Amino acid sequence: MCGFTGFIGEVDNSPAVLENMMNQIIHRGPDSGGQFNEGIANLGFRRLSIIDLAHGSQPLFNEDNSLVLIFNGEIYNFQTIREDLIEKGHVFTTQTDSEILLHGYEEYGPKLVQKLRGMFAFVIWDRNNQKLFAARDHFGIKPFYYGQMNGTLFFGSEIKSFLPHPHFTKELNKQALKPYLTFQYPVLNETFFKGIFKLPAAHYMTYENGQLTIERYWEPTYAPEERPLDKIIEDIDDAVRESVAAHTIADVKVGSFLSSGVDSSYVASVLRPDKTFTVGFSAENFSEIDNAVELSKELGIENVNETLNPDECFADLGKIQYMMDEPHSNPSIVPLYYLARLARKHVTVVLSGEGADELFGGYDEYTDTPNMKKFKSLPSPIRALANIAGAIMPNSKIGGLARRAKLPVEQTFIGQARIFEEHESAAILTDDFNNAPSVQDIVSPYYKKFQGQDDVTKKQLLDLNLWIVDDILLKADKMSMAHSIELRVPLLDREMMDVAASVPTRYRVNEENTKYAFRQAAREALPEAWANRKKIGFPVPIRHWLRDEKYVKEVRALFSSDIAAQFFDRDKILALLDSHIAGTTNSQRKIWSIYMFLVWYNEYFVKQ
């Protein structure tokens, strides 16, 4: 697990420029660094040693030194691919998983990426043909940013690595803010830095003679297979155990994050590490420590835990947003930051439970709300009367239910967060930031590809394309790498996807539970109480913080500032804060989203 950065283009004193870029991401690889500088090509690498500790330094070369590699991630089937390549005559000089990318590219070309199982972002520079090839893993577990500015192509694991380059122009992308306020994460391919883009998950990129080409090589699909539930449960459990085993390949200590949810509990119970790690808050209902300690005792392993200090959390928000590269208002990034810090004191690699909800149907949003279920169960004459009442009183509760019941999923579901409605964000933003892609502009291209699927599958596929990439996985990578620790996600894997894709919808989500078949499989390793636990998801007491005067004072100061006035109607966002403090509205997530953006902007555009 590492980080890389680089550029294709001419600049004075390129080794020194590249060194400064590498220093921006030293947290991703504190063990060693390396560069390749030749002509227009400049590749920089920071290493966190995991496999073949003595010989895994990068940049790495093939036999005749014609190809140069920088790589972030882990390839879990590298040994199988390595054996195939050796049979074909390739000569390896290390035991690393990295080297199979070089020889694999020699042998298979771009088709190499279709053979890989793992999490990865990498760049290969072809010295003879002056051509760059780069790729990102199937699910987007590892980040990859790129952009062309002033005759230079930038690429790297984090945007902040581009900042020292003299050809980099730092400019805010004005179209990014409005969608962020709805989705809570940076949802556009063009980042908050104008001209800098995310290479989408499951895509590869080539750059030759100044021409950039991007192609998709894989996408998640569902093809349910009818078979007995017992067989489905067996297949899931077998896949989980095999994937956990594959994800433990390392020459360093491996631990596991542990919450009270079924996903991390399942992983921990199969892995049985020496230590599990948990954090929580002292506020009531905002800690999973007790449950994690109890399960760890049952498993016979040690739980290392920490109760977080809200003052420290609030003081570190700027640091956290800086590490995220772009503004992110999922409150769970805060405890995740400290969870990674805690685990790093004991291990270098941790396994976590991300991915099972999206693959196996774990979110409550994949089914109707209790109120919607009641509405749809009403006899048709009563529903007809309710529709009439809704037409007369469109803003009433019954009116909202009646309206949503008629709408297709394509118009009601955008993912696991919906903070501001578009008309609400339009009302608080200044004119410069209202010209942005709409929610439908963002989700419609995906839904068009999902035609013919049932509603649950459509929601899962949308989340696999948007939510998990730019919310769940992004924060997992950035918060773990902030503390130089490798986070692996065995439940989000090609083999796991193949099994999940075969599960009929009724065994993913049904009246009895979400993630139904997966929970049944978890019983093979867990006590039933843990297998059936509802997802809590890193509870963070922001509602308490945003009514605590010492924190509210800081929020109010930023909302009242000239910085805020560039983006928002200050009177309206202050009114939003006041109504929340007074208890007349519950606007905690909206206030938090605005505040996180302003904290991020202050880090990148005011302090620097």
C-alpha cells in the first residue's frame, strides 16, 4: 500500500519538483520513496511496505528496463498470474505483487486489468513508445486523479500532490458545490479543483502524443440464479471465508476494524486476528464499543478501543478535510480518522466490512419506508381518496406519500444520502454556483443502463457506481492512509460480486430483513444476535455538537465570514443555524454539509 504522483511534461529542475510533489503524500508511504525522471516522464512513489519488505521499492522495471511502474494497492491473485507469466518465459526479480503488472502488461496489454483481483491504481510508462498506461480497480477502492494543464499531464493518488507543480493552476470548480450539497460527497468526475478529474472505477487510461483516451473494462451486473436458499447461504459463506483468507496476504501484522454491525463482525469472526479496533463517543447511543468488546471476548481476541474527545474531533476537522482532498460531509469520516490512528499503533494492515451492503442489499433504502409500506397496503379506494387529498394539500404528509408512490425509482432514489433538495440549495447559493449539473443529469445515465432490472437491483447498481466509490471507499482510503495504514475490504471483491450477482432479489431484500441471505450466511460464524443486528454506521453526535455553544460559536463565525459570502446567502445559512439551535427544525446534516465545505475551502484556498 503506497501512494504515487507524477507528470508528463517539461519543467525546469523536474527531480526537485517531483520530490516536492511526493512530500505532499508522504503519509501514504513513510517507509521509502523513489523517482523516475527521463525526458518528459516523471514518476514518483512513496512506499508503505507490506509484501516483500526488502525488495518492493518502486519505480519498478521489467527485464529490459523498457517499462516503468508505480503502483498503489494489492493484487490478491498475483501468485496465479505470476505462475502463468513464468510459464510464458517472463523473468521475475522480486516476490512482490507489483511486478506481475509489468510482465502482465507486456504479455496481455490493456487486457491485463480484466485478469486482476484486488484493489489498485497504477501507471506504466513505456519508454520506447513514449506512452502511458494507467488503470483503476473494478470498484474504485484506490483513488486515481488526473488532469491536463499548461502542457502537462498530472496523475496521482491524491490531488494535493499536484499543488507544488509550477504548471498546476489551482481554481475552484464552481459546478461541484451544488451537487455536493445534495449528495454529501464530491459526485462529479471533475473534482472541486477545476481541470482535475477522477479516473472512474473499472476504467483504464492511455496517453500518447498528447492524446488522452479513457475506456471502461468492467462493470457490475446482476444475473440471479434460482437455487435453494441453503445453497446460496453456503456459497456466500464459502466466498467470505476465501476472500478473507486472500486479503490477509502480508508480511506485516493484520488486524480488523469491529463495529456492532454484521459485516465487520463477520470478517473479524472469520479472520480471528490478534486484535480488533473500535472507537465511539461517550454520548448515549453513539458508541459501539460495548458490543465490540463483547463479541471480541466471545471470539477469544483482544478489542482495542478508544472513547473519542469531541473537543479534539472539532479541532481536527480542518486536518480531516485536508486529508480528504475534496469536501466531504459524511460525519463518519471523523471517527474513521481516529479509528485508523488507533489501529496504526498496533498493526499495518486492517480488514474492514465495506461493500456487503451494496453487493447483498443491506440498506433500508432498498425497500419502502414503513409509512410507504402502510400507504401501499391500503385498499385501492382509500388510496384514491388519499391521492385526492394529496392533490389538495401537496405539502402535507399524505400528499408527499401519494406523490412518491406514483414516481418511479429513477426519480426518487439517488443513493444513501440526500441532504439538500435542489430547490433548497438553489435558494442559499449565490448565482455563480447555481449553474451546475442537476441530480437527474447525474443519475439518469446510470439508470438508462439498468433498464429491465427490478427496483432493488437498480438501487444497488446506482450505489455501486456512485455512493460506494465516492463516499464509502473514498473516506476509507483517505482516512486510513492519513495514518499510514492499509485498509482492505474483503467483502468488496470480484469473487464476492460473482456470488452476490447470483442471489435472487427476494433473498437480498425481503419483508423479513435487508441483506437477508448474507445475514443467514453470517450465522455460520456469528451468534444469531450479531447476524441480525441493524446497521448503525459510525454514529457521530453532530446534533449535540451543533447545539453546544463552544462549537456553534465556531460554526457561526465561519457562516458569518466573507469566505461564506462568496458561496452562500449568509442571512439564510445563519437562519438555518438559528432555527436548529432553537429546536424549531432539525437541520444538523445541512449545517454540517455547509460547514464541512467551508472548512475544506479554508484549508485549500485561504491558508495555502
